[in-house]
Amino acid sequence: MWHLSRFQPSEIIDLAVQIEEKGAEFYQKLAEKAESKKTKDLLLFLASEEKKHLLDFKKLGDDFEAVSPRESYPGEYFDYLKSTVETHMFNDLERLGQLIEATKSESDIVRLAVSFEKDSILFFMSFRKLVGEDKGTVIDDLIKEEEEHLIKLSQIKKELQKGEM
């Protein structure tokens, strides 16, 4: 069990950086499988966005100090945060590789990308509660960008369902 007394703020920054690194690789691999130019271009854009976010998190980590969230028992919030990490799709890279390999259509690719964005938004929203107001806007901005990614993916998903692509 994680507990505030044993928690190192750099750990959460490292987790965020890992998610962004893996996200860039993930989108690159999905782009290689995409058939339509529109989907491929969006996935390559998302890969570049993940690389940009990675740098943002590294900058944030230079002087990051976690704040203590309200808890009903000691370590509760960090247990929750750890759960969001353990259930993030990047926690099992072998399974993720299988999921990427199993994509057979543009819809499969977009559906997998949507899952990544949702997992990441959940993690970053959880992370936000550990960040003081002075650094909170950085996380808020990253969450907003991830939400915009989700919107773009949803638009492509709708176009695919309508047969417009």
C-alpha cells in the first residue's frame, strides 16, 4: 500500500512521463495500421502531442511537491491513484501489443485510441488533486488537451459509423 509518508513526488511525475512516452509509441504504431489519411494524420498528431506533454511533465517535475488530499483513512488517495495506474492500459505492455495487433479496422484503431485517452484523463484528473494551485494550471491544460483528443477521436468514430470515410 502506498502511504503519504513513503510517497516520493518524483514517482508520480515518472508515471506521467511513462504514460506519455508509451502514448507516443502507441499512436505511432496505430498510425502505421491506419488506412485512411484522416485517421493516420490524427494519430500522428496525437503522437506528437504526447511527446509535447512528456516535456511538460518533465518541466513540472523540476520542483514538484505533492499536496495531501483529503482522505478517510491514511493512504486512501494513493491507493486510489495506484489503482488508476494499475488499470491503465499501458500497465500490461504485452496485452497492449496484442490489442494493437488485433486491430482489424479503422473502427478498432479508433476505439483503442479512445480507451487510451479515457485512461489518461482519469489518471491526470487523479494526479491533479496532488498538485498545488501554483502547478495546477499545467495539469488542467493537459487534461483539456486530452479531452480535445477524445473529441477528435469521437468525431472520426462517428464518421466511420456513418460510412463517411
